[in-house]
Amino acid sequence: MHGPPRLHSRTGRGLLAAIVLLISPVLSGADSDRRETLRFAAEMAAKGNWREARFRWERASAADPGDAQLLNNLAVAAEALGEPDHARELYSRAMSLPTRRDSDAEKISENATRSARFWKGVVSTEAVPADHGAAAPPPAPPAAPPAPEGKSRGGGDTVRLSVMLPLPARLDLSNDKTLLVASFLARQTDLMDVGSELARFLRIEFRKKGPLQVLEVTPPPAIPEQTLDDLAANRDFWQMLGREHGADLIVSGQIRFDRRDASGFQEVEDISPITGQKIRTTRFVEQEQFTYELDILFLDGHTGALRLRDRLSRGAVFRGQANDPITAFYQLSEAVAGDVLAVVAPRTREEMRILFRG
């Protein structure tokens, strides 16, 4: 009486085993295809070919929309292609899904945190009210030492990649064609004519690296002797200046450049005249410190309205006395040039991101 059921049970188990054997190669092949897609796309990303990488990840994600690792990679690609809002959505979806390993979820969360902090910093440097300077981007979370551009480091199924993120100009210049660099408020000093030197430096930088036609007005147009706040609010003057010179955008502001004696006792490395070995000793060192503070205004040449105000400062210490102030001034001007140009020209910034490649 019990023979047929046992025969049926053995037959069922055999049939199940046969089905598993038939399906296993299919599953294994699909997983292999996925790993190959991720590996190849990660290589494309490392070479800066983000559109090709995204195309591969999108095809794989269409077949498995619940794959958090693929969504993470697509989010990084969206950042690299200048789509932060889309990246934020993809990171959010990726973090809501299960991952193959707990460590994978941590890596996706790390990417999302870095991304949020970075793009928040970008937003915080947009045009600000006239009585405030632009905020500096918040510090990024601790990162692995940066890899050279286009290079990557990885272990196992992930790779840490140096990504160059494109940032738009801080001002919308779609209706602007010409730019005028006016004079700058500057305290009288025996070091140099800092206002004129700054105007000349900015004209050259805007001409070389900016998208607008720089008007060749020399000497730069004089500006009223007012406080910076009053100058920023003097719409009638800027409107008149813009109309007179045909300027869509006007740049002006205030520059403070000073030198002070920074000599003092310091620990220095020396060579012992007796043993010939390096020793540390304290001695008096003569040096000078130069400070550079720039309040820069970007004004509309048609309405006279303030479009952006920013404050930038730098400092440098030089050994010895009677250092050349012009050399120090141009060195510090070049140090702030990137921030000034970012107002009118797109730029890139390097960030680290984690990609899944298997």
C-alpha cells in the first residue's frame, strides 16, 4: 500500500533536481552577464566616458530595477554628467532597497552623504543678499586619499574613483554679452596702487577664461568714495556706468592689501657643525606676512542692481624683509582668481565616489 507514494516521492525529488540543474546555468549566466556589465562600465567611468558607462548600467537596471548597486552607479554617473537632482533621487531609491552585503549599503550611504554635502555647498555659493558674503562650502566627510584623474583604486567588488564634477557658473549669463571691470575702493598705501593693479589683473583673467566680452576701458572707470554697502546699493550710478560703456555686467568692490612684520623665534632644522647631523634648534627668523581681502561686487549694467557679492581672503608669509609687494600681490590674486571666475564660468571639482563593479 505504501509503495506508490514512495515511488511518487522519489520521482518528485528527481524532477525537482532536474529543474534546478536546468535553471542553475541560466541564473549563473545572468549573474555573469551582470558582473561583466558592471566591470566594463566601471572601466569606462574610470576613463571619463560616463555616457557609455551610464548606458550600460541603465540596460542592466532595466532588467533588474531593484538592484541597489546599479542605482548607486547610475547616481554617480548623474553627478558626473551634471544632474545632481536626478542623482539625489537615485541615491534615495538605492538606499531604500536591500543589498547583497551589509557593507554595500554602507558604501551607498557614504556616496549619498558625500553627494548631499557637496551639492549643498554648491547651492550655498549662489547669489546672496547685498549685506552678506557668500558662504563657503561645508567640509566634505573624510575621504580616501585622492587618486589621479581617471584612475581608480578598488578591492573586491567595488572601486573608489576620482570623479570630476561639473559646476555651473554662479550667475546666469544667458542675457549678458559684455563685462566691464570698474575701479575698486582701496586704502592709500605706499606698497602699490592696489586698486588699479587688481582691475588690470581681473580684466586679463576674465578675458582669458570668462565667456563674456571684456570691455577695454583704461584706466578703469572711477567709482564714488562711499562705504562698500552704500556703493553696492547705488543703483543709479551703476545703471549710468552700464549705459555709458554698453556693459551688461559690471565688476567692482573693495580691496585691502597689507604687509606686517611677522619675525620671531622659530624651531628650525639645522646641520650640526660638530657632527654634521640634522638637529632642531630655535633661532630668530625674519619674515613678512601679506594679507589680501577682496570684497567683490557683480552688478547689472542695465538696472544697476547687485547680482552677487562675495568676500575672499588670503595670506602669505615670505622669508626676509623688504619683499617685493607686487610679487606677493599677484601671487595672492592668482590664489583667489578661481573663485572669482567661478561666478561667470563653469568649472569642475574633484570628488571621490564608490562604484560597484561586480
